Amino acid sequence: MAEFFKSLELSEVLEVIMVLSFGASWPLSIIKSYKARTAKGKSLFFLLLIIFGYAAGIASKIVSGNINYVTVFYVINFIVVSIDAALYFRNRKLDKAASNKKDI
């Protein structure tokens, strides 16, 4: 284990800190989206932009051949934001159902 920490490059450590900082809020966003049961106040464009950014980061790692432990954090964040986007569509469907119920 000590060898692992000795082999870490400062740039990789800083990149992990950046990705973890960005990713820390997504689980809370998922919980909020799930409980709220509405898409109101949620931006699909923003979610898709974040997903695109993580996809670009993953692609960069693959193209450069620099696939390392940092890549795992990009993949985790990509998955978590994708879950939040899926909840957006579920909540939009619930919003439409609630709207149709009011119209009756």
C-alpha cells in the first residue's frame, strides 16, 4: 500500500480531488429528484452537458492511453449523473400524469 502512495503523481491526486468535488453533490441531487417526484426546477440541458463532459473526460483517458484509477471516478460520476437524468424523465412523466389528472 505504501508503494501505491509513493507512486502517485500530484497531478493525478489533484484530478481525483477535482472529480470527487464535482461528484459529491450528485448523490444528493438523485435523492432530491427521487423524493420530489417532479421535474420542475431541473434542467435537462445542464444534466446532458455534464454527462457530455464526463464522456469527453473518459474518452480523453482512453485516447491518451492514460487509463488509471482516476478514470474510475469519471465513470462513477458519469453513471450517477445519468441516473439523475433518468429520474428527470421519470419525474416529467409523473408531472404529465398529474397535469392530466387535474384536467379531468
